[in-house]
Amino acid sequence: MPTQDERAGTDRIGSEKTMTALVDGILAHPATGEEIAAVQDQLGRYPRGMVAVGARCVCGNPLAVVTRPLLPDGTPFPTTAYLTSPEAVKEVSHLEASGLMNDFNQELGEDEDLARAYRQAHQTYLDFRHALALRLGDSEEHIRTTSAGGMPTRVKCLHALTGQSLVMGSGINPLGDRVLAMVRPSFDPAVCRCARPWGSAQGQD
């Protein structure tokens, strides 16, 4: 019967392979000029280091983007899965203002199963960024053990956790998944509530 360390090693290998395949799939469709312009409109600034759209609304609008580990000016950038949808950002900001992060932090201290899953989400984030760095030739020297959102032990930014769930899929970050479930009445990738749906934003029919 495998030991706990052996199971952890197997899980790690599985995570690395899964994230490498995900990165390869994402990079097969690099960001276009139209997509970069759309994200610039969402953020109100140029999306430095954006390499691809990581998650989309059903209408096609970017919801979260994948950002390279090293920005063009050489600045390390740990937030690889970056939430950009104004509708999502607004709803998640409301949850942050409600004090939800304090509740999550308390729960992490009391629920070992949740804490373990959250630590695994941190490792998966690192595996994703490592695969991305290898593909792009970027250095991870200054952020090798840093993920985002306060992981692996605390919650400091719900937007980052939500971005991970959108880009890497459900079942990876338990708190990011929970946030998406909580905001679903107002934000849902499967139901377009964009102020400017993709076709209209691009001047299309």
C-alpha cells in the first residue's frame, strides 16, 4: 500500500502533467490583437504580459487571461491567472467587502481537509506557471514558490482565487470554486451578462 509521501509524489506528477497539457492547449491560441484590445478596455490599461485568454464568457469575451511570469520590462509577475471581466471583478469585490475573506481564513484554520485542498491548489498554480515559464523561456527565480491570492495558508485576494478556478477549471481551488458559486446569480460564464458582449464590443453583428 503506498505511503502518504508516495501518494503525494504521484499526485504531484499528475498535477504537473495535467497543467503542462493545459498550458499547451492555451498557448495553441495566443492572444490576438482584438483580444488584447478587449482586455485593455476591460482593465482601463494595457494588459502587460498577456499571452492568451484563459477563460471566456459564453459570448466570447475574455473573463480571465494568462500572464507570463516575467513582464516585458523584466518585472516578475506571480498572478498568472488574472481576472479581467468587469462583471466578475465587481461581484467578487462585493464579497471581499462583506468580510468573506475573514470567514474563509477562519475556516482554513479549522478544517484540515479544506486546508489540504487549498495547499494543493497552491501547488497546482506553481505547476501551471512552471509549465508556462518553460514554454516561454521566462525565469521564475524571484517567484518560484509564490502563487497568488494568499495561498497556501491564507486568503488575501478572492479575485486571484476566482481567476485560478476560471483558467484551470473547477475542482482545483475549493475557495475559488465556492466564490464562483456564490456570484452565479449575477455572474456566470455560461450566461452572458456582459455590458458589451463580444460581437458588439468588436463592432460585429
